[in-house]
Amino acid sequence: MEGDYLIEHKLLKSQPQKSYYQQVYNVSSNSSNRIPDFRNQLLWEPKITINSEEVVIYFYTSDNSGDYEVCLEGFTINGLPISIREVITIK
């Protein structure tokens, strides 16, 4: 088909599911205490399902002191967008 009224859209191919790294420190070993952690992004969790009123998410802070923004974004079961932002300070 041809015509000025047609628009060609290029679609992205499906991507394989990504596996994100999350640092885990061995609490029983002191060997990791000497290695500084200077990451700026502390946690990236692309899929969290909330099934209760309270959900606990654990992450480690950086050895870089300063303010970090905690962003939670997603959608309700009805498709409404949710965005919550808080700032934590690491000293």
C-alpha cells in the first residue's frame, strides 16, 4: 500500500530478560570491610510486586557521603501511575 496517510512504525525486537547485580556482603567475614564501595546507584529493582501494605526492601549504602534520592515508580492494579521520592543522607 502507498499513500501519504500511511506512517511506517519501526518496532523494537523483544529483549531477553536482564539480570541485575546486587551486592551482598558476607556479614560473618571481615574481609569485605576493607574494600570501599563507591557506587552512585545503590539499587535497581525493575520488578517489585507489592502484595501487602508494607514491603521491606534491603540495600547497602555507598561509602560516598552525601544525599541520595530514593525513587519508587510504578502503576497501581488499575493502571494509575505512582511516583514517590525521598532523600536519604549518608554521612
